Amino acid sequence: MKAAVFHGPNQPLTVESVDIDQPHDREVLVRTVASGVCHSDLHFVDGYYSFPAPAVLGHEAAGIVEETGKAVTYVKPGDHVIACLSVFCGYCEDCMSGHPNRCSNRAATQRPRDGKQRLSWNGKPMRQFADLSTYAERMLVHENALVKVTNDIPLDRAALIGCGVTTGMGAVLNTARIEPGSRVAVFGCGGVGLAAIQGARIAGARQIIAVDQFESKLALAKRLGATDSVDASNRDAVEAIKELSGGGVDYSFEAVGNKKLAEQCFESIKPGGTATVIGMIPVGQKVELDGPKFLTERKIQGTNMGSNRFRIDMPRYVDYYLQGRLNLDEMISRRGKLEDVNEAFRAMKAGEVARTVLMFE
């Protein structure tokens, strides 16, 4: 099959022939139909996070089941599915306590390192990114990496739910659990930030302030539910948020993975407010906060994939889309082919897109 191969940081991905194995007992072979290009992959391409090469990146996709292992009971060939990197074992302490996104026994869903791997390249085993590797014509995954969805949702839209939507909306609805009538600020209006904005709208926030430095992204944020916008390229975002909200917001969200924005996220909340950092801040960087502000009961927290229980959450998000309450159509700025993956990264870094989706058919 064709796949985009990662050879190491600061190198373009190359589209090459990669071998994929047959499914073992609880594994599923999925034909990839659409894969979103997420900023998290770019962190590895740019070397802010490390990952062994060679590998196939990608972690936001939807497709159709082609073949299943003999012990698979959840899906069958022909089912439409969304893949999720929150692969869960189902029986560790985190899974059993309702936090499968924090599964502490993912090894139970992987192949042994000393055995045959799911992917190989030039006769040598290669690493599978996030237990998915979606920049490829097919995915071989554990059944607990998939959720069945109705055929009514187009698979390019469904792909966005696989990461960006679940991460952004989940941070609002599951991690922060914002209250109706809240004032909210979202730093960064890429795919994750736009999902957070829509989550805040669905949750009943009365004010949603979008912050970005690209006017086109702010305009899209307003169409998707933001009530106000701040162009951070020409004014101080914290001052602007405090002015717009009357002193600070109840909830703020950082959706980029930037140290300065995480600090501004905290500075923009009022006493008793909660700041949630969604983005992947580069390894080794420290977030510095004003200590006395903790005496005002301000809080800062992280989130992992929107604190999801994806087999519960993703069908809900699909329903929101089909009901017209979640806009996924406008979140797709461009569609391309697998060969366009490097251009998709460039456009993302330039702020030209909310999301590029790679189409495989």
C-alpha cells in the first residue's frame, strides 16, 4: 500500500510502498477514506517531540472495515468507522474508573515488540504512530481503536471527529465542563480551537471570545459561534479579553501548544476561573504563572484528547453534525491527496487553513 513515510525530524514525508500485515485476533484492517492533517503531527515533523523513524504518521481518520481478526466482535466488514488514538484496554484502573483516554495498559492492545509488527518497509519493521498511522491507504488497528458510526455522515467530516473535534469539544464539555451562561475565551482558531468554540456554543456559553493572529481564522470563528474576536497580531490579547468580558472570563482554552499563550490563557480568567491547556507545549518548556493569583482560586489544568470516552462521545458529535448543531463542513479548508501531505503542513504553519483533509478515494 502507499503511505507517507516519516524518516526523522525536519525532513519531508515521502510517499512510498509500505507492507501491512493481516489482522490478528482482535485487530481490524480498515481502508482509509479520509485523514485530517493535525498540528500534533507537525510537532513531530518539526522535532518538538521525538518519535522513532521510520514510521507512518497520522492519527485523525475515518474509513471502512475490510477485514477482521477471528476474535473481533465489535465491527464487521463494510462498517464505517472513526479511528481514535485513545486506544483502551478496557480493564486497567483508568479504564474501569471511566477514564479510558488515560489507559495505563495500552501494551495490551499492541503487538509484542519482539514479534512481527503491523507495518514494515523494505523488509524491516516500522513504528506505528499513535497505534493508528493514518497517512496510509489502510490501517491495521486494535478493535478498541475504532468506533462504528452511521453511514449518514460523510467520511471526510467524520475524520475530523477522530481527533480535532473530540479534543476541542471534549476539553470544553468533559474536561472543563463549562456552565451555561459562562464567558469563554479560546486561544487559537485552528481545527481544535474551532471545535472548542463550537463546544462552548453547544454548552450554552453567553460570550465566546476567539483569539488568533489571522483575520481569516477569526472570521471563520465568528461564523462557527464566537461572539467576539481578538486579533492578537496588533493588540494585547489579555487586555482585550478583560475589556470585552468585564474583567476576565470564566473559562479559557489554549489550543496551540505555545508557552506564551498558555500563560495568557491563565492571565485572562477572572478569580475562580479555570484555564485549560489543550495544545502540546514543546518538551522542555516551562509555563510561568503569577503565584499570588492562585490565592484568588484561579485554576489551570491540562487535558488529554478531550477527556474522551470516544465510543460514547463520537456518536454524539456525529448526531450534533447531522442535526445541524456542529459545523464540520466549514472546518475543512482544503482537500488533497496523500502526496499533498507536506503542502498541508506548510499551509498549516502559514495559518492558511483550519484543516486539510487527505482523501484516499
